[in-house]
Amino acid sequence: MSGNTPDPETLARVYRSLRLIRRTEEEIARLYPSDKIKSPVHLSIGQESVSVGVCDALNDDDMMSATYRGHAAYLAKGGDLNQMMAELYGKGTGGAGGKAGSMHLVDMKAGVLGMSAVVGTTIPIAAGYAFAMKREGRPSGEGRITAGFFGDGATEEGVFSETLNFAALHKLPILFVCENNGFAIHSPLSNRWATEALCERVRTYGIPTHEIDDADVFTIRRTAVDAIQAIRAGEGPQFMECKTYRWREHVGPGEDYDDDYRTRDELAPWQENDAMATTGEMLDAAERDAIDKDVEQRIAEAIAFAEQSPWPEPEELFSHVYAD
Amino acid sequence: MSTPTDPSSQRSLSYVGALNEAVEQEMDLDPGVFVIGLNVDDHKGIQGTTQGLFDKFGPDRVMDTPLSEDAVTGISIGAAMAGMRPIHVHIRMDFLLLCMNQLINMAAKAHYMYGGQTKVPLVVRSIIGKSWGQGAQHSQGLHSMFMHVPGLKVVAPTNAYDAKGCLTAAIRDNNPVIFVEHRLLYSTEAPVPEAPYTVEFGKARVVGQGTDITLVGISYMLVECLRARELLAEVGISAEVIDPVSLMPLDVDTIAASAGRTGNLLVVDNAWTVAGAGSEIVAAVCERATGNAPVVGRMGYAPTTCPTTPVLEKDFYPNATTIAARAFAMVRPGDKPWSPDAEPTLPHEAAFKGPF
Ligand SMILES: Cc1ncc(C[n+]2csc(CCOP(=O)(O)OP(=O)(O)O)c2C)c(N)n1
């Protein structure tokens, strides 16, 4: 745990979050063949430590922005689980009334900015939100910040570089977090990057960077805590590259190790190092069981809520085209 | 009939001055309003439309940007979601093509896709260029692309009064508004009240009454239509001229009612005709017609890229003469074709000497 051993409260909170995300997504995968979930799903299973480590370092009134692979970030930031499940089912009680599905989750009350299915699009929007936060005029050290999550593929979009430059120039209170899972759909980094020196590229914009290779949730958390402290002090953006691994297929509930673009051998070290399992082992068994039970109950309630919720009324098709 | 003239105001102001005044007043009223865009703070101040704002409001509210239209659009959207009211300025409409992803995939969608949890009160100002060699990439009128997408509003005021009122309304609107300006309108003047006011979107103006044909002029083509109306009067044809002002929402009622009375509808767009605003207006009017649909026509840019040399450029655009000739043929289909013997270039256009 590389010298980042957490206090008992943090340990329990982090484990609960990891467990909730993992089990929610496993349930989504279990339900998926029933066709009740009317949405493509991009599961984060295996990648949870990034969302949990970073979001645990955020305040409730901070914002977080993520991608279509956003279940983990949504839940880690405290997004409403019932509304998320109902949204996946396409029900009227979903966070966006059934207009978002899995790919556009949103919960502004919990600080979850809306997610996007167009790669890279939320990067400048997160920066824009941070731009507005900077103007709230809070004392140094007490300002709000935005954490923006995106994948390794998104860093290839021009808007990523444009946004880094703008954010650094204006010292925006934003923490950029790249979840580098090594693939864009099935395309490996070697097809896409001339060098893997992503942090070096980012540093040329004058942005401090942190590269974390082992996905250790407490290292990620500690790094985020320190970075966020500097950001709140007005020092401008920081960048984290968190290496991680997607255990399931790019989109959909299953595995794809027989699909000829990666092997199960590649997965093995990541699975041995699984954040949920390792943090669970650090907890006392009774406490862990109590958390697990509670998590199962919350998920069961969310599924029941989604199942029992009504469909949106037909006229909802025409609501929210324009804001009043 | 409404006119852009407010009798309470005798003060005449240019289109440039009207835009500038609208922004200054809204910035005074609402600290969340800010101007962002390439060169908005320099000594030229976007042809004067942002001049003086930097000195008054400072760099936090009148911000120059890196050459990053895509990101700056997204940043403006994010700031808008956080409750600010950005005005993102582009010296040419052509540059909006670098913003399409953010405008169409994010700004237009956010309120709907996020179930009403966010709003995007964003104004995107853009200027269509013409003449003095603007050419292929500084002359495009791309408004129809934005009209196509639910969630966006599109306005194209053609006089100083509407410029101020529409820009004020756009800034106060809780939706993304594509604000279409035309460079050759900048020097035109109209009576403009000093106090802030809004011009409601979705209301067309009948700017000249007539009985034989309805001419709808979009953006700068409204000016050409008004001149064509004078030329047509010389041969006894009475043209009604309508300025749609706002293209999305579009006031089909006013145009359809007029076309129903005159029996002829000619839409002249400051853009290409294919899949354009003119196509939409003609189709919407015909769809409403019960029984007698009007005779319809569309004019716009030649179906080519805009050339720079004036010898070719003059035939790229419709003008008062070609509009009048086309209208004559629609109203008097049996007659020998007629074309007015008039100077095709309007005086303020002739006075325009680039570079931009
Ligand atoms: C602009 C854009 N291009 C292509 C796609 C298709 N696409 C969907 S996900 C994806 C891979 C993105 O990879 P990465 O950013 O690393 O995120 P990950 O899916 O690994 O979480 C691609 C190419 C898209 N959605 N948007």
C-alpha cells in the first residue's frame, strides 16, 4: 500500500465505494441479457480505483465530469443509485427521465456533470465549469474545483491539448484525470501513440503531472488530495495519469479475451492487484460483511425502484428541447 | 405590421454601435455576462463591436483566447452550465466549423440529454463576410446547418434596431443562440433606443407592404430585397418584403399569411439554396397552404464556391436586379423577361473597402 495506509474510516469508505461500483456493474451485467436495460453499457469493472481514489479526495460541492464509461465516477461522487438504475432502464424516474441512458449520466446535485458519448467532448466543458468556479471569488484554499475524467484515447483529440493550454494559461481549478486502460475500443496504445510519455507531453503546458502505474487506490487518493490542495490554493491545474485495466469488453456485459486483441495473461496481474479485494482484506471481516450486506441491499432497492418505476409519459419526448 | 423604428427614439446608431451597446448594457446588468473570443480585446475590437468593453470591464470579462475554437466553445458551454452567460465571438462564420462538435453534440443537446438538469445560456456571435476578396472561406452563410438541430436558436438581424434587441434577447436567453451578423450591415444605421430592450425571437417583420409577391430576405439579402422592391414598383409590381429576423424559431405564420395574400413567394437567402433556410421556408409555407399553394422560388449563392475576383464574385450573389427580374417572371409569367436597368451594387457595399 506504498506508505499510504489510510485511517480506518477512510478505508471503510473507500471499500464501500469500490464494492458498490463493482457489485452494481456486476448486477447490470447479470441483468443485461434480460433486455431490461435499454442502453449500451461501458463497464468500468477493474478500473474502479481511479474514480474512487480521486472522488474520495473531492468535497461534496466540487464537480466531477466523466465519459460514457462513467458508472464508477458517478457512484464514486455520490450520484443517486436509484436514479442511475432507472435511467438505464429508460424509466421516467431516471436522473434524466430516460433521455440519457448509461452514456449521459448526470446528477448535478451530487456534483456529477453530464457525461458524453463523443470522446473528448467533456474535457473543455469541465474546464469551463472550473473557469466559472474560479470567478466565485472564494478565499484561496477554499475554492471549489472540478475533476475531469477521460480515457487515453481522448488525449489524442485536439480539444484535449487546446484545453490543457487554456486551463494552464488561466490557472483554472481543475484536476485532469486520464484513465489509461491501454485500449481505445480494441486499438492498443502502440497503434496510436508515438511515445507513451503522456505526462511529459502535458508538462510542456506548465501543468504538474502524476503518473501512477499500479492503480493503487490509496496512492491515487493521496496523490489527488495533494494535487487538489495545490489547485485550491490557486496554483492552477494538475494532471494525473492512472494506468488501469478494463476487465470486460469495451461495450456490453461480457468478457472478450478470445477476440484476438488481448489475452487473459494480460489481465492476470491486474486481477491479483484488484483494489476491491485488497482493501476488503484490510478490513475486519465483520465490518466488511456489514458493508457488503448494506451494498447488496442498496443495489436490490435500486433495481426494484427501476423495475417498478413508470415509463416516461409520451409527451416527455417534447420536453426540455429548449430551456425556459 | 411592425417596423424596426421606435418613435420614442430619434437617435440613430450603426449596427456596430448597436451590438456594442447591447453587450455593454447586459454586462452592466449581469456580472455573469462575459465576452470571449480571438482578438475581442484588441484595438480593432471586432470591427468596433467590442471596442471599449475591455477598458471598461477588464480582461476577466473581455477575454482574448488561444486559437482553440473547439476548446473555447466547450469552455464557454461549461461556464454557461455553471450559470455564467458567455458571448463567444467569431470574426467569421466560417470558423464555426471548428466549433460544430461542441455546439451540436453538447450545447444543443445538454438541456434535453440531461433531463433539464443543465442549461446552456450561450451566445455565439459570427460574421458573414462579403466582397473585397473574402472568397471561399470568409463568406459562408452556414445558418441552415444550425437551424437543422433542435436545441439551438438562430437569429440573423438585418438592422441596428434588431441587432441590439436580438443580442440583448440572446444574452438573456437560457439556450445556445447562434447570432448571425453580416459584415456589410455593420455601417448601416437605424433609430435605436438607448435603454435596453429585447426583440422577441420567432416574430418576422413585414418591412414593406405589397400585394403581388412576397419577398423574404435573409440576413444581408433583406437589403437587396428592399432595393428590388423599389425597382419592381417602377414597373407596377407591388412587393411585400419580410425579414424573418429569427430563423429558429421561424415565424412561418407571418410569411404564409403574406404569401397567401400575394400568391407568390420568393425567398432570397444569404447562403446556398440546397437544403437551406429558403428551402425550409418554402416547404413550411406550402405545407400550410390549403388549396392554393403560392408560386414559390428560391434564390441564394450560386452553387459554387465563392470566388475572390469581383468579376466572378458579382454573379455569385443575388442582387436587387436579379431578384427583381426573378420576381417579375413569377408575377408575370406570360410577359417577356424583364431586368431593371440599375446599378447592381448598393452604395454602402460599394463603399466597403477591405481588408475585412
Ligand atoms: C469523437 C469520437 N470518435 C470515436 C468514437 C468511437 N469510440 C467510442 S469509445 C472509443 C474509445 C475511446 O477510448 P478511451 O478514450 O481510451 O476511453 P475508454 O473507452 O478506454 O474508456 C471510441 C473510439 C467516439 N465515441 N467519439
